[in-house]
Amino acid sequence: MPVLLRWLMRLGPTNPIAIRLVKNASRRDKHMYVRSAYLAVMILVLLWVLVVNATGTSLSYRELALAGSNSFVWVAYLQIALICILAPVFMAGAISQEANPKSWDILLTTPLSQGEIVLGNLFGRVFFILGLLFASLPLFALTQYFGGVPGRSIFASYLVAACAALLVGTIAIALAVSRLAGRRAVFTFYVSVVSYIAATAAVDAYLQRTNGDGVTWMTGINPFLALQALVDPASYPRADAGSHAGLAALFLERPVTAWCLGSFLLSIALMGASMVTVRMGGLASAVRTPRSGVPWYRKVMGLGAEGAEHRPPRAVWANPIAWREAAARNATFWRILARWSFVAFGLLLGIALIAIYHVGANDPNGMTIGTFRFTLKSLVWTETAVITLVAINMAATAVSREREDGTLDLILTTPITPAMYLTGKLRGLVAYLLPMIAVPCGTLLLAGLYALFDGMGRAGGANEYATYAPGDRIVYPFRGDIDAVGANTQLVTVPAVLPEAGIIAAVVLVPFIAFCVMVGLSWSLKSKGTLGSVVGTVGVVGVIAGVVGLCAWKSADGIQVVGASIAALSPASLLSGVISPFETFHETTNASGATARGLANARIAMAIGAAISAAIYLGIVYGIHASMVRTFDFTVRKLAGMR
């Protein structure tokens, strides 16, 4: 074999690290179950979409082609979603295992070069993700029998998904090589991937509302938007060829190429940086420099010198477990900075949004009430999602982490009872999260007060005059001419945000976060390790929140009065209702054409539903707590000694 070919093979197929990872992971039942579940979901969705789109005793070729095209679109979106969900799961081992200094000490004693170490880790883990993609290729081939799906679009969708998997993989390897990450960074890595996709999609939606439909600068940096530009060019058109130059032409005229090229180049850059730092001790050796004395920023936060044996005295609560959970989360400078940065940045964003809406009253290009509501809704939804994910991460590792480091064995030798232990965990975690929960609630409270005082002197106020013709959906003229309203049209004044929005949101969000924390504690207690407990908690909360959210959303739109109460079961539908009541509670607000009365009924029903939802979540929390107390000793003894 030529020397050059042998060298290239050592970087990829014959790399000893890649071979070890592929062989070991191929023997694990968990990976087999993941692959089987992936293909099962893809097959079921494809069959369901084909049945829905190809109904009837006889179909024309055109209808068959349309059914095949719709099936391809659904399966392509599902494939991207599953890859973005599963890629961090497969790559989590690179962060949690290779970030261990002992693993690196052994690995660096081998004669492997920097490129072989980095690329071996990458190819060995990306192999399973690419295997999932190729395993679903026969499903896409089935859509060719119906027509309407060009083969070029199929392979382009695979390229978009493969580039997304490659980018996620290189980011994970870069984190592992830097040695700044650990087991606790796995969930942060996962949340960052999901948050990035959601944030770029929200910015794209905002740009479309302000600049018209079509691709934006966000399309080329988001795999879902790039796929949308590929499979739905009619409703999401690209810019005309030759209308732009330079980067604008690449991102606005060829967004799929922009995504694939950009993700590939970024992956190459991350791999290059990893190869440079892999034998230098990573970035940790550069940032962890010893310092004498206590830096001023640590003094401001009440912390002593880094690594010091003495800490400033603090008052302990009546329940030491609750105090430890709340205080331990603020034990380091970066945790304190991350928490309060989220609080400060979130509140500043809310205030800035209200200010932009206020000063744009006299500007023809200023923010309209529709854009204000959309932006506010996106902001509080994102903040709530981040808080929920943080709660899941902390709760799912609260007990399993103590089991791994042996702290739980020490706690069990004290007079602390199981009830005191679990109650303290719940109270401490919720107390730590309360300032973060105050961010979306405080933003809604400020927006509600602004609407209550009719814009505080804003030209035209902060209310919207919505017209309604019986039998039709509501029409929003956005501060249209009131005198032009016809005789057969009813008029209702709708505030930009309901004044009670912040209070109702707080009533539901706090019990909902407590519910997420309790589910996380339950999985943390019965799981062997932190990674398993986090994945289990995300799955349970995701399924429950998804099912309840869909039911609440449809009930809010299609059921009079009661639907507004059911909407409070889900934070997503509740937040949408307090911001856009006429759009969310259509049947209630438009009942019998009495829009003003319908809006009042929706507000009352939503308040009652919020109280009922809070009671339901608290009841579930109590039930899970009682069950955990009864089985605490058995579960702890069953898993005793496991690390």
C-alpha cells in the first residue's frame, strides 16, 4: 500500500481510536435501540403521511405525485430534527469521557499524532450518525415511485443533515480537546444546540414579518431553514439570481450551498484548532493560571480566592439540604455570573422591546403592535424553555451526582430523613430558579402595566381596535380608522398585552418548574449515572409537555370558555393567550359575535384555569414526592456502591 494512502487510512477507516469506538459502541444495546427507534419513527411517519395524502378509491398521477412530494417534505424535516436530537446524544461521550484528564494522560502516551487523535474521535462517533442517515435512504427511495420528488432534492436534503451532524460532532470534539468541559457540560452542549436553532429561526421569522417572505441571512446558518428553502421554494422563495453580489448572493440566492459550505469550513477550523491544542494540554492550561490574592470580581460576589481552603461564613437554613442545593449552585464565579447575566440580560431585553415599541409610534417604519406581540412571545417562550432545561439538568443530576462522588453515602449517616432530604432538594432547586423565573414574569408584568396605562403617553396609545364580522375570523387593522368600521362589524379594544399577564404566568410557571424538578429528582434517584438521568428526564418531560401542549393549544382555539382554562395547563399556550388572546382563544373571544364579552370570558376562564393548573402540578409534585419517600431506602440500597 502506498505510504500516502496508508497515512490517509490511519486518519480515518483504520484509525485505532475510531475502530475502538465503533467496535465498543456496536455491542451496546442502547445504540441498537436508538437506531431501531429512529427507523421505526421514520417508517411510521412516512406511512401515516402517505395514507393521509393519498386517500380515495382512485387517484390521478398528479395527486400521487403531490402525495409523494408531501411525504418527502415531512420525512426530510423529521430526519433533520432527529439528527439534531440524536447527534448530541451520540457525541456526549466525547465530552464526558475524553474530557477526563486521566483519559488524556493515557492517550497522549501513545505514538498517535494530533490528527489521528482528533479525527479518530470524530469519525468514530460521527460514524453512527451517518449510519442513521444511510439507513433511511430506502425510505426516501420509496417516494420516487409516486413521482413529484426529484432525486437531486433527496441527496441535497441528506447533505444538509450530514453537514449538521458533522458540525455538532466537531463542536463536541473541540470541547473535549479543550479540557474545559466535563460531565456537567453535556447538557449545556445539548441546550446550546437546541437554543441556537430556535434563536435563528425566531430571528428569521422576525425578518420575514418586517421585510417580507423569503430567505434571510439566517437561512444559510440554520439547517431547518436551509431545508425549507430547498423543499418549499414557493412559500419561502430565494432571491433572484444575479440580484446580489458577494456574501449576499451566497446567503440569499443559494442558502443550501451557504449552509453546507459554512458548516464544513467551520468544522475544518474547529478540527484545526483541536489538533493544535491537543498535546498542549488544551485551553485549560492557558486559562487556569494561578493567581495570588482575591480578585476584585470574586470579592464583589462574596467569594474567596480560587482554591482557598477557607470560605466566607454563611448562614445555613433550617433544612441544610435545601440550603446546600441553593448555595452550592452559587459556589463558583462562573455559575453566579451565568445566573445573574441571564436575569439582567432578560430584563433588559424586555425593557428595550417596550421602549422600541414606544418610540416607534410616530415612525412609519416603527414596530407595529403585531410585531411587538410576536417578538414578546418569542422572547418569553425562549426564556421559559431555557429555564425548564436548566431545571431539568440540575434536578436530574442532583442525586446521581452525589452517588457518583460518594457524598450520598456520607449524608445517609446523618439524622437527615428521606423526606427531609427530598424536600430540601426540591426547595433548594426551586429557590435557586426563582430569580430566573422572574425574568419572563417580570417582562410580562412590565408589558402589562404599559398596556394598562395605554402606552404611557404613546401616540395612539397601546391598544388595538380589532373588528369582527359575524361568521368570520377577527381582523386586525393595527390602529386603523375607527370611523370607517361598518354597521355590520363589531368593535373591541384589545390591549397590546393583558394587564394580568405577569401574575397569571407566575401562578403557572412556578408549579410547572417544580414539576420538572420533581421528575428530574425521581430519575436522578433511580439512575446509575448523571447522563442516563438527564436523558430520561428530558424524554419524560418532553413527551408530557408535548402532549399536554398540543391538547391545550387545540382546546384553546376550538372550545368556548373551557378551552381558555385548558390552555393554562401548558406554559406555551398560556403565554400565547396572555399576549395574543384573540388569536389563541378564537372560539371564546368570537362567540356569538360578542367580542368584548368574549374577551372578558377568556380572561376569567384563563385565570381560573391557571389556578387549577397550579393545583394539578402541585398535586403531581406531592404524589411523586410521597412515592420517592416510600421507596427511598430500597432504591438507594439497590444502587449502593455504584459510581
